[in-house]
Amino acid sequence: MELRQREHFEAVYRLRSFTRAAAEQYLTQPALSRSIRSLEVELGQTLFDRSTHSVEPTAAAAALIAHAVDAIAAARALGEAADVLRGGGHGAVHIGTGPYPAQPLMPTVVRKLSAAYPELRVSVVGGTANDLLAALVRRDLDFVVCDVSKFEDVLAADDVSVVELAPEPLVFVAGAENPITRVEATCAELAACPWALPPPTPLGRRTLSKIFEGLSRSRFPLYEMETTVACLDVTRDQRTITLVPLSLAQTECTSRGLLYRSAGRDQRTNDGIHVLRARTASASVRRTTDAIVAEADRLAEVGRRWLHATGASWVRPEDRPR
């Protein structure tokens, strides 16, 4: 099986169309069809059920696709390494991110990569941990940065390894005019507020259940928003509270008229870099994961210093160091 045949097979499998796959591979449709037919003859298996309206992979194709994608990735990693040695381009990396790492960890990493490797192409997509890890197993993503507790629920968990990131403190956030910020609120008073968290809130539910005894699961959270930044915007209603990493609060709260306070010294992010064990990591993937680990270490150190210096009071704009 030639590498080009594997690329043709993967394109048809992914796009479910000979026409679109041929266009992507810069081939005529008859040429692509001949390539797939030749591969089927070589394997002694039918790879696609062809009908007037659709192209569907067979069970044989589903069994082979992961091997084909890994072989393509390994070949591209080899070519990228050769390009780097020749002083050429820096490749591409496709990343999935959960809501907590999405801001500001990932944008900061991309900015630093842009400065160090201007030709590196980076794609970052968000979503729930389950969806992202499923995409990782399908080989749609090079790695996923999300809550480490979720990968154990993935059917292919044995194929996934995790590099845990340094944890960052979590903080409560509320609008500056929210009555809850005017008092030394008890856990019961905080628990009684409406909450906004990104779905499916595994970390928020677990964390807050430890803090607030008797937390009502039937109405928690009251608002589910796609991103942590959207959760911050909801708290501007002056009644809702959210829970976000300290770094996000420090970069976004002042401009939004929001206040934040420690959620407790034991309340931290729980993220890690999830990769497939058998997949060959390219130089660009290794550079990117190294950059993420380094930035997470930096944010964790900033958080440790902040926790040491602060109490349980709400941080107001005039309290911020200038």
C-alpha cells in the first residue's frame, strides 16, 4: 500500500465523497476511483459502499482507517523534521481545548509560538471533553487539552496518555454591584446565587459540591454557556456568579466591571495534554506541547504567589497592582 493510496483512502473516508476527496487531493474523480479500486484489490476488501446518494465506509474501512491515519501522520512528521533540518517551514498542529484552558492559556501559547515560529500553522478548536477526546481517537486532532478526569470515560482510554499540567487557582467572579460582593459571604450565601458555567461542568460541579454542602444539583448551574468568557459576561447581570481560572479573571474582570475572590486554596484547574500513545508526534506538535507545559507552569507560579498574598476578600480595580 503506497502512502498516496492511504491519503486517498483517508480523504474519501473523512469526506464521504469521491468528488470532494478528488478535489482535495488534486485528482480527477476517475483517477481517485482507480486508486481506491486498486487498493481494494490489493487488500481483498471492499472499503466503501457506493450508492447514488452517498459513500459509506464498510466495516473493513473502519478497521483500517486508524492505521492509515497514523501512517500518514508518521510520514508527515518525517517530512516536517527534514524540512526543519533544511531550515524550511515549521509544519502544522491541530489542537482541541476544553473551556478552562481556552482562555487565556491557549491564546498566550499561540502568540508565543507565532513569535518563535512564524510559519507554524496552528488550529485550535473548542468543545466538551467527550467530543474532543472522540475527535482525538478519530485522529482529527493531534492532541487535546482538557480536564484529565474525562479521558477515563473514553472507550479508547487505554490508547490515550496524559501529561498533567500544573494546576492554577480557581476564583469566584461576580459583578461589582452584586450584593454578594459587599459582605464576607458564607458558603451558603454563595451557593444560593445563580451560577454560570461552561457545559458539562464536571470540574465546576465537583469543586462546588466540595465547598457547598447541599448544593442543589437540579438547578446547578442555572446558566450553561459555551465559554468561560461568556460566563463572565453573564455575571454582569449583578446577580450571577461563575468560577474561572485566576489568569482569566486577572485579564478580563476589570474591563467588564467584575470582581473576583479566591475559591479556596484547594480549588484548582485539573487539565492535561491528552495524546494517542501510538501516534508519532511531529516536531511542531512537540514544540507546541512544550510551550503549553511551560505557560501552565508560569500561570501556576503566578497563582501560588497570588494565593500567598491575598485573603478571601473580593479583588476590586483599586486593589490591582499597577
